[in-house]
Amino acid sequence: MSLQKTVVVEKKDAKVKPNLRYLRDRDRELVKGIFRYHEVPGGVVMFSIRLWKEDQVEDFTLKDGEVYTLPLGVARHLNKNCWYPVHAYASDENGKQVQKISQKVRRMSFQSLEFTDMDDLTPVGGTGIVSVENVV
């Protein structure tokens, strides 16, 4: 007499795919705010952007301190992607590098003038330290 063991394999629920049409439409919603050009105060920046494959390339010319009505996706791009990293090393008293210090420096941002509870318009970066790693 042999005993057979029955193994039940459960399929994990597939991750729910986001509704891309909804996300694209949300990125097209207009928001009003002030453009800030941190790199060149009072300056003008020109850029082209296409957020979604179905979109046309759009050109923007923005001046520091001016009020604009922009698509939410463009405002999010200005706050989340327009920065550059700065890396430095801290040394101990013997001159040995012991820590790597990294920070993000914002180039430009968009300050919303409308009430919004979205975290998407919160600027990333600044002059503060973002990370410190021990090298030793």
C-alpha cells in the first residue's frame, strides 16, 4: 500500500496593471503654479517633452518666477527629474576617506498654486544631504 501526497499549488494573483489611459489622462490635467529656475534666477529655460508614446512632442519656454498653467505630467517632471547629483568624501584626521556624501541639487521646480494632495508635485532634492555611506 503506497501513500500519495497531494500537493496543491496556488497561483499568486497577478499584479493589477495600472489603467494606462487613466494615468495618461491624469498627466494631461492642467495645474497652475509658479516656475522656479534655481540654477539661473530670473532666467529662461526651453525644453521639449513627450510624456506618453501617444502624445505629440511639446515645446515649453518658462521664465523664473512667472505663473503658468501646465499639464500635471510636465509639472511632475520639473519637480522629480530636474536635478543633478553632487558627490563628496569625508576624511578622517589621517586623511583617509571614510564616508561618501551624496546630495541632489535641484535645477528647477514648479510650485502649485492650486490645492492638491498629490505627492507628485513635491520637489525632490535641494541643498541638504541625501545619503551618507561608510567607505571603510
